[in-house]
Amino acid sequence: MNDLRDSPVFIAGHPKAGTSLLRSVLDSHPELMAYPEETSFFRRFLPKAAGKSLLEKTVLSDRYLTHIFEWNQANPPAHQAGFPDRDYSHIPVAKVRRAVNQLVSERFRHDGDMLSAVILAYGQVTGQLTPATQRWVEKTPYNEHYAAQIFAWWPAALIVHTVRDPRDNFASYRRKHSNWSPEAFAMSWARSTQAGLDNLARYSADRYWMLRYEDLVVAPEARLRQLCKFLHISDDPSLRRPARGGKPWSGNSMFENQFATISAAPVGRWMETLPPEDVTALEIVAAPLMRRLGYTLSGQVNALAEPVRQNRQYRIRLIGRLLALTLEAKFPQEQAILHTAIVILSDPTQIETPVLLTDIEVPTGTAEQAHGVLYRRWRVFGMMKNIAKLFILWFKEIFRK
């Protein structure tokens, strides 16, 4: 049991990037034990548990980790809001919690042991934990931002990070989050993707795998073979039958599609659902990472950039705007970002000069729209740092050699 506690698989990636599909693919594999819902362990449970006693942490696990087993369709509790289709009434929640208490009483070295105890308790109670089980699986978007903690607690952990074309990703995400602008989404997608690439470089491809959603759904057999090799599991027919908690899973699409198996239908949907201005806004921020991951750009960004590249007077006006922003900047870091953008505008040959700022998540990418629509949108929300970042991304795209 102790070896199993220390053998997790974490699924990471941006929301609506295929994390649920991957979890469902692994759900019924006889050598894996997958938790049926997201735990948000690192973002929600850990901050609440900081400084608490083991007893207090166990109580918190009832509220934030095992609460899902109170979900039912006949009389759904308030915390089931947003998940009306879930029903775990067949799983005795009290029995799961007793099993959690027993496991943490046997061993509790760090807060990560609470997560493994919860997931293994679920497996014990449901009978999914068997002698054949080699690893447990947890899926929560943004797990990529906690890779350092994951590998510190579980050196034998494996992480699979799903990444999706940001245009399709946004088309799906905005149906549930209509208040998100394409610019804000693109920055979030870029942070997630860059974190994944950084993790891959730091921890190696043997421990961290970035899996393109499109590759999984377009060529599932090839990717499933790779997945089995990465996880050191056998190729089992259950991988072709997505499930949740052992029951068939028909998809998590925001477009009300239902699929009995892995489907490529969602690929390229952005071309039918996103207006051109949203596509441009997404590509302005995400262009460099999209290129790196093999996603083809629509071409609108470069078309917008060309007039600025050729128009010296326009660049002079932008320098004036940036100088004004520099005076408004409240933090030295923002002033440094804006100063770098001014240098680039004044002397395009400086485009290759490294930007020595630690939290610029996206290395390059943007276009003329930043001066108009993007600039105004960020100002409305008072997001000074993001304005500065968008400007510098824009200039790097304009003067790309």
C-alpha cells in the first residue's frame, strides 16, 4: 500500500483542453485507480490546510475532497451546483471517510498523504483498488503549476499535460465562462502552456509528457500506445471506452455533443464559432507558443503588423503612448517592461535582446490591435501589468525577423 501511495499520475493542462477526456480514458484501466472528479487539491485544499492539525485537515478533507460522494440527483446538496448530472449515491460517503481516517492514521508525512489517502479510500470502498493496481490518478486543470511540489512529495510521480489549440480551447471554454475576453484567456493559456514546457525541460520526458489534444483524438491508437509506454501499463481495451467511476462517459463538450468513444469532431470548431477579431486577439498573445507546438496561425496577426512595421510616424506615436504609460506605472517591473518595448520600437535590431524579467509568461507574439481594442480592454480592467506585457509581445511580433 505504501508503494502505491507514492505512485501517482497527475493530469494537468488548461481547462477544456482535454483533461477530462484523458481522465476518462484511464478510468477503467485495470492497473490504474482514477478519482472520478477534480480535487483542486493544490489550489483549494492546501491553502485551507496550512497550519492546521491532522484532525483539522481530516475535517477539511470531508468538505473539500470527499464531499463529491454526497452528490445525488434525487436531493442534490448546495455544493453540487453546476454538476446536476452527477450521482454518487451508490458510494457510502461515511465508509469512504472512515477509510481516509484509517489511512492517515497509519501514515502522514506531508499534506500530499491526505490526497493519496482520499483516492485510495475511494478505491477500497468501491472495489476498484485491486492487487493489479499500480498507480492512482488525479485530474485537475492547472496541476502543471504545482509540478515542483508534486515531484518533491512523490518522486516517482508521472504527469501528463494535455494542451489544445487555444482557439478551439477558447471556443469551448467561453460557453461556460462568457465573461472571459480572448485576451485574458490567451494569457491564461500561455501561462499554462509555458509552465508545461518549463516542466518538460526541468523534469525530462520520462516524467512529464505534453500531449496535444488534437493528436489524441485524430490518431488515438498511436497516442494510446505512447500513453501506455509513458505510464508503464498494458494496452487494455478499456482505454477505447471513456468512463467515469467505471460507468460510460459520453463527453464533457460545451457544444452538447455526446461521444461513445474518442472523437475528433471538436477539432477546428473555432473556424465556425469564433469571430475574426477574437481569433486575432488569441493569436496576438499565443502566436509564439502556437508555432512551437505546431499549430497553424490564421495569418491575421502578420497582416495587422505590416503597416506598423512600415510606418515610422506611427511607431513614434506609440513611443509617446508608452512613455505616458511609464509615468503611470506603479511598479519598477512594469516600467522595465515598457522601457524594453520603447527600445524595440526605437531600434528594431534590438528584437533579439533578452528580456530579463522573470514573470513574462509569453516570450513573443502580438500585433496592431493591441494599440486599439486590446489597449482599451485592459485599461478598462485596470490591468496595468498586462497592458505592458501585451505591448512588448506586440512589438516583438511586429519586428520579428
